[in-house]
Amino acid sequence: MKMKRYLVLSSLFLLVAVPAGAAEEVRRFDRNSDGKLDQWEYYSGGQLMAVEVDRNHNGRVDEWLFYDNGKPVRAEFDTTGKGNVDQRELYDAQGHVQRVEVDRDGDGLPEQRLFYGPGKTLLRAEVDDDGDGRVDQWHRFQNGQAIEIALDTNRDGKPDQWQHFRPGGELYLVEVDGTGDGKIEQWHRYQDGTLTVVEHDESADGKPDRFVHYDAQGRITQVLEHLDAKGTPRTRMIYKAGVLARGEFDTTGDGKPDQWLFYDGQGNLIRAEYDQNSDGRPDQWEHFVAGSKEPYKVERDTNGDGKADAVWEKDTAQTGKRR
């Protein structure tokens, strides 16, 4: 099983025109020398106030830059050519990018905000993935790469899943709060992007007590649960090609299995073995017809020699008689 991660862009924008009377001087340019104006600079008191640019040279302005005391404070862009601002950049007092907002679907609602640090280093992002106007993804970055993505999968306004990444973008851990109580109950661990084990906290004590292991094809290989005080599982369910094959149980808590269940290729119980005197060897065997809940034969070792010397068995078919 592979976990995907998502990054979607958007934001709220209004077109802001430069008031004609506010500018004392307008400088016009034909930057590509095609005979058409493609840049306009607006000045007041000798200070640059705004710049308008026709970047794709289609005769319409698609970039607006606004200045305060000669330093940029905001830039707006029409990246789709539809005549609407769909991306905005906001700058700090030094003229460095602080935040980028983008509205790719043109609905006027923010779908993403990107937050930057010094040197235009991407620090975090807020994302509205479903376009309902509320943030449902929170991304954290390090050296320009995502190291954590928090997701609100049930759309209640709070994160309930956290994806963690190694340098280079490899997913290695997903934490899940499935109940919405603010506590993590599942830990999904990955190796080379493939799920290897899911840890469950079924006792709500903040510690995993059930472990489900997977192979490279995403099939269950074993389930460990009912941990003792030392953390040793008292129940072990073993799978082959994703199908339950065997169960081992330590019912006395001595660290050794004393019950074994065996299943056929379809996961049906066919045999059960019990160690009733805790000597490490089975002394009772129960045999089942696939799909049946009751054994058709029970064998017991009553003298401890490892061999069955007492047998209870139903008559061959439907009679229910013992022999």
C-alpha cells in the first residue's frame, strides 16, 4: 500500500487598479519592441507607486506590482489569461516575499496560502483541498521539502491525520486520530514508500497494543496483539499470501504459546491444539470441517507421552453419533 500526498493551490483576490489621479507621472514601455506597449510605471513625488505588465503581450495587463516608499508590498497576477487575479504575493518591509496566495479555480476563495521565511524559503502552506473555503491541509517544509502534512479528512476543521516525510520526500509515518478526540490511535509505518506495519492503540492509553504487518504487495503477514507487561504479544495471527494460516496464543501469560489454531487456504479453521499442562507440547487436538464451529474429532494425550490415547469423534456424516 502506498500513501499519496497532496498539494493544491488557491486564494481570495480583488483586482486593484491604480487611480489615474494618484500618479503624477506614467512611464510607458515596449519591452519586446513589437510596437505595442507592455509595461506601465506609475510615480508620485518621484517614488514608484505601481507597475502594470502585459507579460504574454496579448494587449491586456496580467501583472500588477504595488510599492510603498520604493519597496514592493504586493504583487498580483492573472496566470490564466481570464482577466481575473488568481495569484497574489505579499512582501515584508524589506521587500521579501512573505506569503503567496493562489486561486486557480477562479471562485474568489483562497485554496492555498504559502508562507516564506528569509531567502524565500518555503516554511508552511495552508490548503483548501475541496474548495469549500476552509483549510483542510497544513504543510510544513524544511529546506524547501515537505516534512509533515496534517490533513482534516472528516472536514471538521481539525487535523486528524499527520503524514511525516524524510529528507528527499520519502513517506515514513502516518499518524491517525480516527475518533476525533485529539489522540492518535494508529501509526502507519512505511519503508521505501511501502506500508510495512500499522500499530493500533485499542486501549486508549497512548501506546500501541495491536500490530498488523504487511508484505511488499500490501498483504497482511501477521497480527500481534494482547501485549503483556513486558510488551510481548500474547496473540499472534500468521498469514500466508494475505490469508490467515495459523494463530498462536499465550493464555497463561508465561511467555509461551499454549494454544494453536490452523486454517486452510481460504482462512477456515481446520485444527486446534492445546497445551493444558504448560509443558510446551500440545496434549489436545481438535479437528474441524472447514466452516464448522464445532470439532468433528477431539484427541487427548492423558498420560503425557505426546500421543493421543483418548479420542472422541462424530460418526461419519450427519448422524451425530460418537464412537
